Amino acid sequence: MSEQIDATWFCETFERVRSEVQKVIVGQHEIVESTLVGLAANGHVLLEGMPGLGKTLLVRSLSRALSLDFSRIQFTPDMMPADVTGTNVLGEGRIFEFRRGPVFSNIVLADEINRATPKTQSAMLEAMQERSVTVGGKRYELQEPFLVMATQNPVEQEGTYPLPEAQLDRFFFKLIVPYPTKDELREVVNRTTGSQEQEPQAVATKEDVLRLRAIVREVPIANAVLDYGLSLIVATHPEGEGSSPVAQRYCRFGSSPRGAQSLITAGKVRALLAGRFNVSKDDLRASLKPALRHRILLNFEAEADGMTADKVLSQVQEFVDTQDRDPIKV
Amino acid sequence: MSNLTSRFKKFEVRVRIVRSWRGMAIGACLGAGACAVWALLDWRGVLFTEWSWMGAVLGVSALAGLMAGALLRVPQAALAASIDRRAGLEDRLTTARERQGGEHSFDDALQLDAEEKILTLQPNKVFPIRFGRWHGGALVLNALAAMLFLLGNTPIMLGEDARKAQEELKKDGKTVERITKKNFETPEAKSEMSEAEKKLADEMRKYQRELEKAHITKEESLQKANELNEQAEKLAKMAAQSAQQSLAQAETIRGQMEKGELQKAGLNDLAAQMASMSAADRKEKLAQAKKEAKDIQKQLDELKKQLDVINKKLANPKLTPEERKKLEKEKSEIQKAISALEAKKLENQAMQKALEMSQEARDIFKKMMEDPIYKQIMDLARKLEQDAESASQSGKGKMTDAEREALRKELEELAQKLKDPKAMKEYLDALLQAMLEAKRLGRCNGLSSGINGLLSMGLTSPPGPGAPTEDIWHGDSGKVYHLDKAAESKGKTTTSVISGQAREATGPQAYVEIKAPSLVGNRSSVPYQNVLPSYAKKAESALDRQQIPKEHQKRVKEYFESLTDSKKG
């Protein structure tokens, strides 16, 4: 019975946080939910969208609702790794002491991360993967929960440094922030140009986030569902058994094993959100694009044919679905 | 068994029912496909079929599909996955089934959730009986098969004349069927048929089908009938030869048996020959032989005396060489005469002995013929021979199968009681073989007569006066093979009107004109309707001129009137 209570608590907490964030963020339900899924799954999220779509606001609101430490790093080409991680400075007692950088926060907003040089970007690698930073040969653990939410602008590519695949792979989700609809825009304007501005309240604590993550790990997944998820991953590979025709044609590289981990973990979170105690294939389908779109590398032919990662993934899903037939034909 | 597993049971039953429904459709689809192909082959005349056969194929295949659907295993994992899919249970059952008895924190909650969900489901809603693609396919293919069959078997696409021609061919088909059944499809015939006969029977059946389906033209039909007739005649000839050989062999064996009996009694052939003489002849011959023996003895005595005289003369030393030479010559001649007479005497003695022994041989034969066992065997053998003879002449034996079998058993039992059962068995085997060949001959003759009858009817030309009817077939040999009317066969006929039988169908009469050489033997294939007017006119003229005897005039008039009426009718 305690499991049921856990699951219910998970849903309620998740819903509370979402409601609180949605007080500030108009629309963008999918983005908000996916961000929260990333948080619950202990993954980092890459937000891609045009400037002014509320990416920073989303992150800030989330940190407030969760009453977590929040820091924002505005990446620029002249930024140094130490600006992210922190550095040793000579202190009063003529002793070098480590001054923590902005990465030492629960939620780190890496704004326009693609504007930083690769060297600075790579400084984020250890932090994101190892959840620690090493400065002056000394390792500093980051506090949990630790969530990096990076943003990048799909335009204005001049003077930017596209994120290397290794770094992209470290993001749990890549979310494409869409333009708001007309109604949403109206609501945005009304909220931001009026006399009163909504501020999110703290509805969860650091411990709550850690409990959320622990609950997620307990959700079971059937072999058949796991097999379906793995088929999706394998189908993104340009070669090998289970490779889909679309991947063979348009992909240079398919998803890494981290993609499979992301897909399954996200599926678990979505299962709990749906009030279930098991992961379904639909959960995996729902997480397919955010979990894998940044993990497949398209070739020139895809570019020439106007294929995007999302289109390829749609076709991959179709391919796997056609193979996943009802085992009882009647 | 957990709750969840037990909940699957009713779904499993439902799956079997729905699978049976689908399996039946698949089976029916395949069966209908096969029927469609079969119907097409039937239409093209390659492989014949009937509604009933096609129905049987369809039924069997549908039943096989149904059974397969009902009996195929339903794996529980597949069942759970399928229910999840169909009822939108988001893989609850699949996961719960896998996690049964698991120890993870969510496992119990998962089981409860899955059970709760499955309880809300009804198997008939999850697995409804639907009319699917296979069912549609089965219907379409069935319709196709039916259409192809109808196209090949109904004259709806044909003109009036062609339709009539087909009808006539079909009637011929029925006749051929009757001939084939009568000769080859009786249980007796089936068990006794040789390979050649079986082949001929198969060809007859094929021919019958072709006629029934009207897949051949009349000309082809006639040619085929001729070919079959030739084959039947050839087989009949071979069977006749075999029957003769077997009968001759039986006779030889019987002769050997009798000879054996005499040898056992120590009697020679001459005695056996003499045994056929009457008592008076034998007595007279014996008296003659005795008298002849006396004469011979007398001559011998005379010659011996002469020889003694010559010997005494030769003993005289005073004889001159010429005298001696003369006497020796005489002596030599006398000796030769004596030798000849002695040979004759021996012959006479043998004759006398044979004549005396012939009585004994006669007694043996008599005894043998009067032996109740032997007598019975000979009677039974005679019956068999008569049956074989009858079969070879009329195509039908005198005895029924049961009678023949009983007779055979009786013969074998009697043969066991005889002193020489081996010889008797050979005799019986030869007789039975002859009977078998005679029956074969009868069958082939019957078939040949049937085909000849069909040919003489010009294949569907209407039977006119004197033309063969169903019961009388006139082959080109001129023989009447079968007469059913006892009154006709005994010659006790009464004066009555002979009614001609015109064909029932009205309209133009179809006939086949055969170019020489005639395919119908010595008979005309011209329908009688074509010649009736001229003959009727001639008859009328003859009546007018009083050329017909008065007592027959009325009969002739009525005859021609009946024919004319039939034609009109």
C-alpha cells in the first residue's frame, strides 16, 4: 500500500510544481512537463528556441517552486572555464581557497551555451556527468539535486560553437520551445504588462526532488516494453540488425546507450504521472523525440532532403510500430 | 494459480473461438481458391469437377481451418500483450504477468492494478467476432469459383443450336455412364478387372465427363467412341483367347487325371481305349481274336512240321550241294513265316488281353463316374463352364456372385476329399480362370456393344424405327446382344401396332453427317425424319396399288400414321 501512497505523492508533488510554474509560464505545457520529467529523472535539459520564449523564466520559476538554489551563466565567447566552475583565489591568510563558480547550484541555467568556446563548454562536461568539478587537482562534489538547463538559439549561428556530440549526449532531453499561440501570447502580454506579476511559490523541497527520483527508479518495466524501447534505439542506427530504412538513409550516427537510458527513465516518470505502476510503450513513444533528437546525427542527404531529427524519429517509430504487431491474430 | 492467471482463462477460450472463426475463413478462402482453380481447369476441360466435389473441398478446408484455430496454443504472454493492446491497458497485464511474485516495491500495486483493470473487461468486447478480410476473400473466391464453374457448365452463353448440341452430348454422357457402370463398376467387376480394363474404364469415365460437360464436339465424341470401341474389342479378343486356352488346359488336366486313375489300377492305354466299346462289340471282337489265335496256332503247327521234315532231310549226308542249298532256302523261308506268325500271335494275345481288361477299365471308369464326390465335382464344373460360356456369349453369367463363391468353396472342399487333390486343384483353377476370362470377355463385349449402340444412334440422333433403344444395342457385328423382352425371345408375339419413338424435343433435329469411312459402322446416321416422308409416300402408293397383303394393310397404315403423329408431337 505504501507504494501506492508513494505514487500518489509523486503525482501530487509533480502536479503542484507544474501548477506553480504554469502560473508564470503561459502555455508551453509540454515543455514544462518535459522539464519536470527531466528533473524527476535526474537528467539535464537542453532548451532550444528563439529568444524571448520564456526559457530563462521557466528555469527560474522551477527553481523557485522547488525552493532550490539557482544560478544563471550567460555564456559568451570570452568566458573561461573557471568562470563556470570557480577558481582558487589567494585568501586573507595567504592561503589559496576555492571560490565556487555558478555551477555550484541545484539548478544551473546555462544560457546560450553554444556561444561559449569548446574549452568552456567542456568544463560543463564533468559537472554534468560526474556531478563534480576538479579545480587545481582537487575534486569538489556538486550538491544534489543538480540540474543543468541549457538554452541555445537555433539562429544567429555566427560566432557560436555548436555543442560537441559528447556534450549533447549528456543532456537527458532536448526540448524545442515553440512559439506561443495567439491566446497564449495574449495571456503573456496581459500578465507581463499589468500591474501585478505572478510569482511562483515554493511547493516542494530539495528532499522532495530526491524522493521523486528514488520513486522513479522503482517503476517496473516489462521485457516486451523494454524490447520495444531498445528497438527504437537500434532502429536509429544507420547499420546493424534492427536498423530502420530511414536511419540507413539519413543518419550518420544513431543513438548512444545513454539514449536508451533516457528513454526508459523518462518512460518511468511518465508512467507515474499517468497513475500507472508500469511503463507502457506509449510512455516511450511520448519521450522518443525529446530523448533522442539530439542524439542522432544526420547526414548531408538528410539536410538536402529537408529531413530533421524529429522527422527521422517519427519514421523510426513508424518502422518499429509496424514490426510490433498484435501477437494474437484474430 | 494467481488471480491474474485465472482471469486469463476466459479470454483464452474467447481467443480460441475467434481464432476458429478466422481459421474457418482462412480455410474457406484457401478451399475456395482451390475450387476456383479447379473450376477453371474444369472449364478448360483439364480436370473435371462437380458442385458436390467442390463443396466437399470447401467444407473440408474450412473445417480444417476451424479445428486449427480452436486447437492452436494460446501463449499467456501473447494473450496479455494482446489484451493490453486491444483494451488500451498500457501494457499493465504484460508487466503484471511478468512481475508475478516479484519483490520490487511496485509489484503488488501493479498486480492489483492489473486485476482491477482486467475485471472491467469482457472477452467478447476485447476479441469480437468480426467479418474480416479472410471472410471477404472466402466469399469473393467462392463467388469466383461458382462463376467459373457455371461458365463452364451452363449453356447461358450459347446460342440455341449450340445449347441443343450440348444437351444431346449430355444425354450421351448419361448413356456412357450407364454402360460404364454396368460393365465396370459392379463390385464383382472391380475386383476382377485387369490393368488394361481399369485403364479402359478410366478412359470411359473421362469420356463420360467430357460428354456430360459438353466439352467436346460431336465429331470428337464419335472419334473417341470409336477409339474406345476398338480398345474394348481388342480386350475382348484377348479375353476370348485366354478363356479358350484355360478351358483346353482344364480338359487336358481332366484327361490326365483319368489316365492317372487307370495307371494306378495297372491298366494300359489300349484297355482304356477299348473301354469305350459296347459289351456286344467287345464279345464279338474277343471271339474273332480267339478264332484268329486258333488259325495262327494251326498255321504255326503246320510250319513247324514242315521245318522238322526239312531238318531231317538236311541231316542226310548224301544230299548233293544243290539239293542242300534248296532245302536251306526253304528252311529259311519257313522260319521267317514262323517269326511273323509268332508276332501276330503275340499281338493277338495282347488284343485278347486288352479286350478282357477293357471290361475292367470300364468298371473303373464306371466306378469313378459313379463315385458321388467325383460326380458332384463334374456337375459343379459343368455348371462353371456353362456360366463361363454364357458370360462370353451374352456378357452376363448365369450365376450370381454369391452362387459362384459358394460353388467355388464347394469344389475346393470336394477336391480335398479326393485322392489326388493337387491334380483336382489344378483342374479347378483352370476352370475358374476360364470363367474369369469369360467374364472379362463379357464385360468388354458389353462395353463394345454399348459403344456400338451409341455410335449406331449417331450419338444423339433420335432413335427411329428399328434403331437401337436403351435395351437393345446393335453392334456392327449384326448381333443382338441383349433382349429383355421374354415374349420376343420366345417368338410369342401378338399382332399390335409398332409405335415409332420420336425424340421428345421439338424443333430442328440435329444429326452428324459422317464422311466416309463411316464412323458408325454399317448403319446410317441419317435421322429417320429426313427419309420418313418419302417412305410414307411409297407405302401409301403401295397401299393404293394393293401391293400389300390385305391383312397387313391396316398395320402398315397405322405404323406410318403413328410415326407422323410422333413427329408432329
